[in-house]
Amino acid sequence: MKAKYIIAGVVIVAFVIFGAISFMQNNIEYVSASQAEKTHRTVQVKGKWLKDKESFYDPRTNTFHFYMADDNNTILPVILSGAKPNNFEIANDIVAKGKYKDGVFYASEVLTKCPSKYQSKTGPQASNQGSSTLN
Amino acid sequence: MIGKALIFAAFGGMLTAAFSYTYSFFSGDERVKKIARVGYHIAAVSTILTAGYFMNLLLTHQFQYTYVWSFSSLELPSPLLVSTFYAGQEGSFMLWTLYTVIIGLILMNYSQRHHYESSVMGIYSAIASFLILLAVVKNPFLHVWQTWPDTVKPGTIPDDGRGLNPLLQNFWMVIHPPILFLGFASTAVPFAHSISGLLRRDYKNWINVAIPWTLFSAAVLGFGITLGGFWAYETLGWGGFWGWDPVENSSFIPWLLAVASVHTLLVQRRTGGFQRANFLMGMAPFLLVLYSTFLTRSGVLGDTSVHSFVDPGMWVYVLLVILILFFASVGLGLYFFRHREIPKKQISYAVTSREFALFLGAASLTVVAAFTLVGTSAPLITNLLEGKASAIDTSYYVKTNLPVAIVIAIMMGFGQLFWWKKSNSQTLMRTTLPPLLAAAFITITVIFAGMHDPAMILFFLSSAFAFFVNLQIAYKIAKGNPNYMGASLAHIGVALLFIGIIASTRYEQHVTVPLTKDKPAFVFGYRLTYVGTTQIDQEKRAYNVTIESGKSKFVAPLVMYESSYNDGAVMRNPYIFSLVNYDIFSHPSLLAFIGRNMLTRDLYLSPQTIETSGGNGFQSTKYGITFQVDKDVPIQVGQYKLVFKGFKVAEDQRQAMMEGKPFELGSTIQLTNKEGQVQIIVPTNRIAPNAQPDFTSAYTKSGDQFTVLDIRVDDKTGSATIVAAYKPSEKSPDYALLKQTLRPTNQEETLVVEATIKPFINLVWGGVIVMVIGFIIAWRRRRMDLIRTTMT
């Protein structure tokens, strides 16, 4: 009976360690653009899309190129693998997840934050026609 | 006002029921129990009326109510209009409450029969009271002018509502949430039984009464989760059926615990073991439903997930915290108070016993739940440890859960082969060998077919083993009494699901193809041509792609549109050639095509973007017409033959470059006009880390402007590419071209499509269906058992 408890204990400890290591390895830190440039890890950078700067989709490589500015207004060129993300035009904030290499942030994913997405701020207006403008 | 009054009546009735039942339990007073029943019935009737009234507001378009205005509109067809009931937070809580209350009516009768009424219904009514309290705190019957007092005049009745989010406007919205919420609500029943067992010092019999409910939860939650996965796959264009998103995880975790507790409860039923652990296992699914609800509804994950979580407001947050703390401390407190006196039956079992296999299986399920729970809670954990919230990469879930899933698969096989207490080794050998050989054979086949990852081979082998073992057993049982085949069927389903997951996620192939209009491309042996668009409604537009294979030719409408509901966000709906394709009804010939091509795989076509440009892939910007050019590869840009000759750093900049300081980098561009005159221009870019890229345009003699917008150098191959823009001067013959590109024409459209082959994804759906049928059969059997034992 004792042996069984010891084995169970060892297994549990092993799982906890395994889980903790994986957790730390896969935990994606939020960093600033300048921190992102210094690390080789996958990180997340939160900021805003610079709309008046160049942005385009390259169908040959299936990448979307744009510039973002992080919360310290540091500018970061981003190459996202994939098309322009959903909600990109209306996002208040974007979060780019990826790695920095040679002057460019190679993003595997860009999340868009749209707090107003599901809730109206003003309610129904006098002329209650959905008058959102498209970009 | 009616709505609010009904909610208060429901809350009053339910609170009365909770207190009276509890009082009746401790005092043994039967009369108080009658008061409790009356209270419960008042609450039930009021809740049902509240829901009916709420539904009526939606169906009759009472847009003066905030909820009705926010989620519905005149144009919604009836099934979707019904589904707006639970489109928002208030409504989905109401649906949960409604289910809880109705299940409670059945439970009242049930627990009366099994003599647990006062304790089970006491705790159950307390749960229901809290849920109703959520509606008291967050009134679903607010008027628009109450929600927006500053911008909306009292008495305003809008003509139409905002409508339902187009993402939700499909069949799955009608059935997925109601089933999932039924599963969530049902977990309260095993919880109430577990507490009741502890209160009554009934450490044995409670499990017999709780088992059918746990099986019910497992079946319904499992089915609901799968419908969500199918929805994501089929409509939302996420590209897969599972994304380890917090919202998905939060229904997965309680389900895992429900399934694990089915196993541990059955061990106790058979051998008397796990008496202590089962109280915790019985409570776990419900407590995790509460925790998950808190995670996804309170806004704590707000910043770290794809889903935008609406902050429900201070009171809902506080109430959810109280709800978790209250029931967790009641349950765990009672457990620690009692656990010393719970008899500990020493059950001796060998490693080759069914008890051990079931224990290991349940433990593994719990470990998967724990890993998933920790990952989903990562923002909370990192916030506590590091002071700032950060999410976890989804690869964490795969990495941690894969080894555990292999153990689960092995135990699904051996659990059915082992005997209770101890297996006879000779019999075990004899029964293990055939399924093991069959599994080994098929595994070797897939290794030859290209499976090389050792972890995947092991996972496949153990899943195939589990499949054959259970197939054999299911066959034997089916010949005898099919009522008993629930477990083996459920395990067959899970084994098929595992194999489907391996095949469809690890061995999917995908390519991104730009389809220029009317120019075919060959993808996975099919000829794809983008042929034009069809306007579906005001907003939605289908980009039609024909697919040809041999003589068959079909049109796949890939839908992509800017949703005004979502402030212009781009929505993309994929088209899937699969066994589940509704177009076979309108195109019967499609059936033959799918039968020939899609039995073992799906072809998933997802639109990415449409490039409408003025020709030759040019795009217009404020710097003119953009183009991309590789070093030393001549291209024609308007009137010029253009060669990008390479980079150039001026003498005075070289020093800065060497020191890593900002410097000017020139791109040498050679232009040859129609007359054959050659000139070299050098637009420059300021290269500086952490700074805004800065371009300096260069001009030709005739005043045409060239700007380099982006520089890409591949270190490995040494290739260099620049993205540049050409802005012809007003006198230039290309000026018309500029004007033309500024006004996008539809002449040269390129639809970018991601095409994916998903091998054997049908095993995922098929597996889950078999699993759910297994759960239902097991549920029926345990109910029968219970009826039989209570009759004798």
C-alpha cells in the first residue's frame, strides 16, 4: 500500500513539474516593441495599427504587412502570416503575437480588440438605421 | 414592470424553498417541507412565466427594451428570432436558470422517491436562488432610455433593432447554446447529491442516485461541445473544430470531470472504493461550471482572448465570485468536516484490475482538466505572479495533454479487458492479443503511409487498440443484451475521435492560392477558378470558385463581407466539400462527386482576401502605384522598364551603419523609358531601430516620383526585394494609369483562397456521435438499475 502512495506521489509531482515547465515555456509575455527586439522568444506586443502608413497583402507569400506602434509609441514593422485579420479596421487595439527578427516583427497571429463590438454606446438614435461606414 | 415583478416572485419563492427545505432537513419537520414545495412551485411558475414573457417581447419586437433592441430585428426569421433569447448575457443566464428550475421539478419528484428530498432540494434551491439573483441584479427588462439615459429620450420606441450578430445567424445558434446550457444546468444535480450524502452521512447510496444524472450531464455536455466545434468548423471559418479558446475550454473542463466522475462512481458502486474521492468528484463538474462561467463572463480574461468579453458590471462580477466561494466552501467545508468519519474501505486490487484501469483513466481525465484549467486561467495566474496578465500559447495544451491522452487511450482498452480485482494472466494474454495485433497491423500501415512522429504513432496505436478491444466487446454484448453496451460504444466513439483528431489536425495539408479571375489554378488535383461574385443580400457577397475534377464541375460560393453590425469587420465563411454538405439537395450530382472524393477527407476552402487592383497586381497608395521587385529581375512599370540593381550606402553614412546607428540606405533603380533613355535614381530609406520608417522619394528628370516603402532581405538566400511606389507626374503618359488605379476597377481581381485537406475529419464527428449514443445507453441502463433496486 505504501509503495502505491509513493508511486502516486511521484507521478503527481512529475505531472506538476511537467505542467509548470510547459506553462512557462508557452506563456507569451506582453512586452513593449523595444523589449520584443531584444528577445528570441515568442512574445505579444500590444499597440495600435498605424493606418496612414503602408499596409498591403502579398498574395505570393500570403502575408499581410503593416506598421504598428506600441503603447510607448515605438514603431514596429509587422509581417503577419495570413490575410488582414478580422475587425482590423475598427480595432481600438491590436495584439501581435510572434517573434522579432532582422528589423521586422513576424507575427503568427494578430488579435484585435473591439470593446464596442457587441454593445452600443449610445443606444438607438433618432434615425435608427445602421449607418456604420465601411472603410 | 411585469418582468421585474415575476423575477422577484421567482426569487422570493426559491429563497423560501431553499430555507424551508434546509430547515425541514435539520428539524425533520414535514410541514415545512410542504411550504418549501409551494415555494419551489411558485418560483418555477414565475421563472417559466418570466422566460415566456421575455420570449414574447422578442417575438413581438418590443424594441423599447434594451435587450430586444440590442439583439433582434424585424428581418430575422423565426428560428433565429427565438435564438436571440440567449444571444446576450442576461438571456443566456435566464436560459440557464430556466433549465435549472425545470430540472428541479423533475428532481423534486426523483429525490422524493429516493428519500433525499429535503437535503437535495435544499442545496439545489439555493443554487437556483443564486441564478435568479443574477437576473435581479442584471435586469433583462431594462428600457432603452434606462440603459442610455443621456442619449435616448424616455418613451422612445425604435423602429427596428440592431439585429443579431451575423456570426451567430445560422442553424447552430439555434441548437448549440440550448444544449450546452442544459448540460451546464444538469451538473447541479450530482453536486446537490454529493452535498446531501455528506449532510446525511450517507456515504454509499447517494452515488446510485447520482450516477444517471452524471451520465446525463456527460452526454449532453459532450454533444453540446461538439456542436460548437462543428459550428466553428463549418461556418465560422476558424479552420478547425477546436481552438483551445477560453470559451471552448470552459465547457470542456466540466465535461472532463463529469466523465471522470462517471468512472469513479462506478468503481464505488461495484467495489465500495473511492468513497471519499467521489464526494469531490461529484461536486467538481458543477464547481467548474461556476468557475468557467466566472472566467468567461466576468471580463477577467478581457484582454487576452479572441473573444471580446463584455464587462457585465460590478454586481454580476461580485455575485459570480460569491456564488463560487459560497458553493465551494459549503462543499469543501462539509467534506473536510466529515472526511475522517467516511469509512475507508480497503479495496485491494492489482495493477491488472479493472479498478486500477478505471482509476488511472479517471485520474488522467482529471489531469487533462487540470492542465486545461491552468492554461485557461493563465491570465489570472500571471497577473498574480508577475503583476501583468498574459495568455498562453495554444501549443501548451497539445503538449501537456498529448501524453495523458495516450494513457487514456491505453486504459480505454485495458479497462475493458481487465477483470475486477485481478485478471487471470493467461486469459488476459488471450484477449489482449487479437486487438493488439489488429492495432499493430493498422499502425504499421499508417507508418508506411507517412506517419513518422513517434508520439503520434504511439497515440494512434493506443487509440486503435482501444477501438478494437471495445469493438470486440460491443459485438459480444450486442448479441446478448444491447442495453449493456453503453460503455463499449462510448469508448469506440472516443477511440475514433482520437484517430480523427490525429489525422485531421496533424496530417492536414494546406496551401494559399491567389486565384486571378478566370485563370485556373491546380490545387490538390482539383482545378479551381475564381469566376466572379454574387450578391447574396445587402451585405453578403459570394465569391464563386468553380472546382473541376474530371467531368464534374461545381461552384463553391465563398462568402466574405464587411459586416456593418460589427462596424465593418470582415466576415469570412468557408465552403467545405464534405459528407455533410447541404448543397447535395440542390445539386444531386454533387453527391457522386463527394462520394468519390470526400469519403476520407474534407476539402476546406476559406476565402482570405480579395485584391481589386488596376492591373498587374498594382495597388495604389498615396505614394502612387505600388509594385514589388526582386533584385536584378526587370519588370515593366508603366512606361519604364525597371531594374532594381541593389542597395547603396553613401560614404558619409557608412560609419553610422557600421556602428549600428541610424543610416540612410539607398536603393539603386535603373529606368529605361520607351525611347530607350536610361537613367538611375536612388530613393532612400532611413534605417533606424525603434523609429518610424522614413522614406525619401527620388525623381526622374521628367518629375516622376519613386519611393521605396519596404525592404526585405533574406539572409539565407541573400535575395533582396523592395516594395516601391511609382507616382507619375501630371505630364507623364502614365498619369492616366495612376488615376485609373486610384479608382479601383474590377478588371483584375485576385481572390486569395486558403485550401485545406482535412483527412478523416469525419471520424471526429462520427466518433462523437457514437460516444454520445454510448452515454445515452449507459444512462438508460443505470436508470433501469436504479428503478429495479428501489422496487425490490
